[in-house]
Amino acid sequence: MSEEHSIDKDERELARLYGKLPRAVPPAELDEAVLRRAREALPAGDAATTASGKVRAPRRGLRWAGALAAVASLVLVANLAWQQRQLPARAVRSEAVTDKVQTPPPLAVGGTSSVTDASVPAQAAPAAPAVDEAVARKASTTKPGRVAMAYNQARKSAPAAGYPAPAQDRAARGASEEEEKAPPGAGPRLAVLPPPPAEAPQELAASAAPPVELQQTLQAASTVGAAEPQRRVATIRRMLRDGHEAAARKALAELRQDFPGFVVPRDLAPLAK
Amino acid sequence: MVSATGGIGAYVDGADAVPSVAMDRPTDDDAALMLAWVAGDAASFPVLYARQKDRLYRFILRSVRHRELAEEIFQETWGRAIAARDRYHPGARFSTWLLQIAHNLIVDAFRRQRPESGGEVYDAAVASHAGNERDQPEQTLSDFQQRRRLQQAIDALPGDQRVAFLLRMENELSIEEIGEVTGVGRETAKSRLRYAMHRIRELMTP
């Protein structure tokens, strides 16, 4: 036993005497006051057991936590399901955008009309550059992500023969009118692209989406558009190999219809005639 | 109010604070009861209270030597322990933690007001206790005188030595635990206890 814990003879004698001192105890009302304070400090809902020992329900806080966790899980699952549901729709929309973005005017396949066709009036030739310039000016004042969409939309709305589209026409006229109205010395003013027509397609309205999302959509669309003709060409070749020439011819016709800019491979050229 | 010879508050700082239990000690049954009560077991507290109340009350009463003040400090000690239940960590014996709270309140009380009626409670208690001892005149008188001298010797101790002595005799604390309760180092606690024993032996010698 250590020095501190050893009780020598004197200390033992003192301890014996001390033990004979009056053993005062707290009065009953003091006991009741303390116990009441303890009962009040412990909320009834928090008591796991009662004085009789019966087990009560778990803490209210724990029940709240459980309910909160369940609700959070439901929200998470619903969100994931919604995201999954959005994926196919986004892919379909990407294909549609690809068709509109990548479909050039029927230049190579049709061969019936061209911007450089000799039948185009001479004064109409600068219309396309005017469109490009107007679009470029608009792009400089709009978000970068909208540039490609606006450009392709403008190109698409321009007639294949090279006549200026109504929008560009109005823009050009508006610009000239403004130049006429401008006071002398004000210097040349840039033509302002008019607001989009009321009958603007839904895609333009959809172009309000964030630029990043648009870029991703365009990228996905280009990927899908590049892979699809090759896949169908492979199918047509397989049809030919299996002797189904009529079906192959029909499939090639559909392919050319769906992808007007598609260049028919040399081995399938007889089918295209 | 507090002097080097008789004050309690001279050796403790931060008497208002509920002591934090950060000492690395194994848990005891009282600590388990306290934890069970904090966790929601309402039946644990009466058991814990019954185990601790008498020794705590006597320690406070013999320290302040004033019944009303002792009851006030006793109730406040439990009130602070209840209020600080969420901060309780079973690092030390529960009784040590409780005594720390009580000791801090005692120091506060001595700083506020020195007891004016020191000792009369014990004089009355010892005198009433002596009434039952008249059946054995010589032995009873001797025991009564010894207890009275002991009580007077305890009262005559400096505050810090008295607390150390009471913690040792009433609560059976070790030197380390006395140091923890009073907020001093082990050597200081050991020195106070040694001086207290020596002083009491001197005062009790006829």
C-alpha cells in the first residue's frame, strides 16, 4: 500500500473518532427538492424507463432523425429516377438538334440548287454574307453557347436560292433606315439584329438552356449522327451479302432520305441508281 | 475574508465553474448511474442520489459549519450537476466530480460571507448526542470529550487543511483525489493533509 493510502495508528484513531461524530443527513424536503429538480431536468419524452422500470419509446429526437432520414432517402430516389427518365428524352432531343444543325442545304446530293448557282440574281448573292455578318454581330452580344444555334437557325431560315430571309431583310432595312436617321457625324452604326420573329421555332426558345448543356447536347448529337449512317450502311451490306437486294435498295433510299448529305459508298453506288 | 490561516478560497481559482472531468480514471458505479440517467433512465438518479447525498451533505456542513448555508450549497451542488449532465464524462469518480462542484461553491460562499455562527451547529449536535451516553458515565464522558475536542480541532484548522481532512475522513479520498477536488497538485494536497493531522493531534492532546 502506498504512503498516501497507509493509515497510521494516529490517523486510524482519528478516523475512529471521526466516525463517532454526529452523522448529519440532509432533511427530507431537501431530498425532495433535488429529486424534483432532476425529474424536471429530464423531459418526460426522453425517459427511456419509468420509475417502475418499464421501457418507454426511444427518444423523440431519434424518431425525428429516423423520419428525416426516410424522407431524405425518398427524395434522393425520386431525384435519381427523374434523372434516369430525363436521359432518353435528352438523347432524342439531341438527335433532333443534330438534324437541324448538321443538315446542310441540299447541295451535294440533290444537285438541284446551290448558292453559287448561276440562276441566282447577282444582287442576291451578298445576302448570305449579310446573314453571317448579322448573326456574328448578334453572337457578339449574346451568350457564346447560343452562337452555333443562332447561326444554324439563320442559315436554315435563309432560302437555298440565296434570297435574304425576312428577318435579315428587316435587319438590313432597319439598319439602312437607322443610318438615314442618324445625325451627321455620328459615324457608321452597326446593324442591329431585330428580335426573333414571333413564329420562332421551339428550339430557339430551348436555346435559353445553359451554354454548357447546349454544347454537350450538340456533341452528343454529332456523335449519334456520325455513327448512325455507318451502322445502317453495315446493315445494307449485310442485306446484300444475304441476297436481299430489294430490301437493301429500300434501306439505302431511306438512309439517303434521312441523311441527305450522306455520300454513298462506292460499293453501294449501284443500289442508289 | 480568506486568509492564509483560516480561509478556504485562498487555494482555489475559478470557483464558479462546474469542474470539467478530464481525468483518466476508470468509471465507477456512480458514473454508470449518472450516464444511465443522462441517457434517459429516470430511475437511475434516485439511486445515485441516495448513494451520494449523506457524505456530500456532511462534507459541506462540516466545511461551512452553518446549516442553512450547507443546505443551500448542497442543493446548488446537485443543481449544477444536473444542469451540467450533458458535459459529464466518466473520466473520474462521480463522487470526485460532485465534491469538486461542492468545494467550488463552498469557496464562493466563504468569499461572499464568512459564517457568523460557525460551530454552533456542531456544538448543539454533539451536546444532543451526548444525552444517550450517560448510561456509561466514565467511558461516555471520555468519548464525548474526545469527539468535542475533535470537532473543535477540525473547526480550528485553516480552511484548506480542514477541507483536505474532511475529504480524507468523510469521503475517503486519496491524495490525488483531494488534489483534484481542491484544484491543487498532489504534493500540496499531501502537505495540507499532513499539517491537518498534526494540528488535530496537537489540539486533542490534553
